[in-house]
Amino acid sequence: MHQLTLAEIARGLADKKFSSEELTKVLLARIAQLDPQLNSFISLTEDLALTQAKAADARRANGESGALLGAPIAHKDLFCTQGIRTSCGSKMLDNFKAPYDATVVAKLAAAGAVTLGKTNMDEFAMGSANESSYYGAVKNPWNLEHVPGGSSGGSAAAVAARLLPAATGTDTGGSIRQPAALTNLTGLKPTYGRVSRWGMIAYASSLDQGGPMARTAEDCAILLQGMAGFDPNDSTSIDEPVPDYSASLNGSLQGLRIGVPKEYFSAGLDPRIAELIHNSVKELQKLGAVIKEISLPNMQHAIPAYYVIAPAEASSNLSRFDGVRFGYRCEDPKNLEDLYKRSRGEGFGAEVQRRIMVGAYALSAGYYDAYYLKAQKIRRLIKNDFMAAFNEVDIILGPTTPNPAWKLGAKNSDPVAAYLEDVYTITANLAGLPGLSMPAGFVDGLPVGVQLLAPYFQEGRLLNVAHQYQLNTDWHTRTPQGF
Ligand code: GLN
């Protein structure tokens, strides 16, 4: 049962092959048995899950239907869940029970999804390896000595290990696509504004976007359908109709123009990954796509610009965690200053403190123009590159990451080495574009992802291309040994 995808679960529930309650019990038992190896959950919500599963079964018995009605999922632990710990992977929020549900959580619950728990993540979503979590590192089910990627590493490892069929993630600079690539999943970062950020604990507000992580594009379509839509509570939510994503999966790729940026194949890319990307291009050509070389000339500036803008926004967003209003408070503060300093010093981990310092520096009066403003100008140039490229092509294709999953601890002493892994993903966040990563093969037994980018609100096109690719390849069906 644990091998079933969301689409298969929906059919099984509709055909009364099993109930949501039965399925939920099977998966909770599997999590109890296997998750100690992975550490992919921060909290389990067994009681809520069983209540939701029974309610979904009752709704089906009353004649209701729906692809998510009774479907087990989990939420990255930065989506607020009413009455349930929402830790953001941090000691700072270890004792925080959210007073309300995030819009995404509420929408999925209303559609009948069953929440099994809250998944592990890099502290405040800062990281690419899920090693900065207060709750310990997450292991990659493909090789337990390797990282699963981050920051949505818990969601990725859990879905890849078949502990559940799908989970939510968030992507500020790649945190859905990169862990999806490193664990052989399909993950989609929607257009900025497509999915409500209300109740999602903010990292960098102009970049953050929630999205689905699953094993197939078909399942990402189902989960995205439940997440997307206008929300008056989020001032950057966009009032655009939500198309039927599942209906978009079967379009023909005949004549689809795919752009492959020449800058993607420069020195930093593992040549074995480059070969797998070329293979996926050939596969799509067989399906009728036309390939065109394009250029994204400002891509080289993306990492420095992102690592100014994201920390700048983070330093502002995280100022609310002061030992007074939320979360951790130090013992016996001597005075107000001591309370602030020690609560923040003890509550935040090293990477979060580093980002707050970098961000505060970049925003300080003397350096604002030189760093923050400059980075914003680069951001516009990167967006312009994409706009020019999308005049010529329908989709942009390339690797999701320059390397496969690295060993736990390998990049701990050198944060910049980890930042460089984001080279292919962060441009989509800077421009606000939708992007998807899907399985494209293996290097040394570790999964490799191919990334597709599309114009604003063309999530359906990304899912269509990925689904057609998955009908003709079987990388996404491979299961890690031992799971
Ligand atoms: N690795 C990037 C960072 O650390 C992206 C993280 C994310 O998308 N949340 O900022």
C-alpha cells in the first residue's frame, strides 16, 4: 500500500479497495518503523490523522469525491498548524504551537487531505542539506550517509522512502526542487503569488513560495490544485484563476520549444550529470520537442545577489523572535538587553545567526546602496534575461543541481560551498518564475534531477512536460533499497 501514488490512492478510495483510515494506519506504522533511520519528521500527528481519515471516509460514504479526499500528506514544519507545534526547525520555536492554520494547511484539510505530521527542515529554511535543523540532520534514503538536500529535506526523504505519497515544501532559493532532485522526486515551485504565504513562517518574503513534492508530476498536479489560489490574507497573492492542472497533463509536446542555456554547462557541473541532462533532452526530442540553445548572460551574478537579498529580508523577518513575543526565552535575564541577546543567541543556530548578520550589514546605512540596492538591480537583469529567453522558447531546461547529494558534514565548514549548489535554482526565485525538478537518472547510485522553468503561471506546462517524460521513462519509479 505504501507504494501507491496520490492518483492511485484516489482511485483505490473511490473503488472502495481500502479506506483512508486503513491506509493512514499502514503509513503511521511504517513511519514508526522506518523513520528512526531518516529523521524526516519533527512531529507526528497520529490523532489528528485518524480523525481526518475517518471524516474523509464518512464524506466519501456520503457520496463526496475528490482527488485529495482521504489522501495522506505531511507539512513542512514552517506551515502553521493550529494547536500543533510549528518549529521551523529551530530551538527558537520548539515550544510554539500555532494559533491558526496556514492557508495552505486549511485548504488541503478542507479538500480532505490527512495530515500525518510535520516534516524536518533546515532551521528557518536556511540551507541546502537539512543539516541545520535543531532536531538533527535528515538522511537521504538512497544512501544514509548522504544529505537529502534542503531545506525541505524532511518532506523529500519521507516521500522518497515511501513513508507517504506527497508532502508540502517551500522554495526560497531551491528548497523544493533541490531536495526533490537529490531524492528522486518531482517537486514544483509555483509562480510567486500562486500559493498563499499566509501562515508560512517567513524566511525571505519576496522569494518564498510553497509547493508540492511527490514522486510523479501527476501527483504534483493533484497537490498543487489543493494549494493554489488567491488569498486576501496574503498581499502578494495573485488573483488569477487556477486552471485544472490534472487536465493539462496530457497535452502533446509536438513542436514545444525547449531552450537550453549555454551557461548551464560550465565548469561547476559534474560531467556525469551533464550527460544525463543531454539524455533527457533527447527523450523530449523523441516526443516532438524542438531544442534551441539560449543564453542567460547574468546568471553568474545570481548567487551573490541572492545571498544579499535573502539574508537582508531574513534579518528583518526574524527580528520578531526576540524572547518576548514568540518562542524561546533565556533563563534569568539580567535586563532587557541581556534578554534580547541571550534569547536570540541561544535560540538561533549558527547558520541563522550568520544570515542575520550578513543581512543586517547589507541593509545598514553605509552599505545599503553598495549591496542591497546593487543586488536588486541584478535581480531585474536576471528577470530580463528570462523574459528575453521566453520570447524564443516555451520551456527552459537544465540540471537542478551541479552535483549529486553530498556526504553528511562534507560542506559544514564551508558555507559558501553549499551556497554554490544553488546556482541553477535561485534564478527562478529571483525572477518569481515557476520551476520543476524531475528524476533524470543516477550517478553512483544517487539521484539526479532535471529542472524545467516556464513563464509566469505556466505550472500546467511544466507538469505537462514532466508527465509526458514520465510516461516514457522510469527513473521516477525507482525505489531506494531498504524502503
Ligand atoms: N539553499 C538556499 C538557502 O539556503 C535556499 C533555501 C530555500 O529555498 N529555503 O537560502
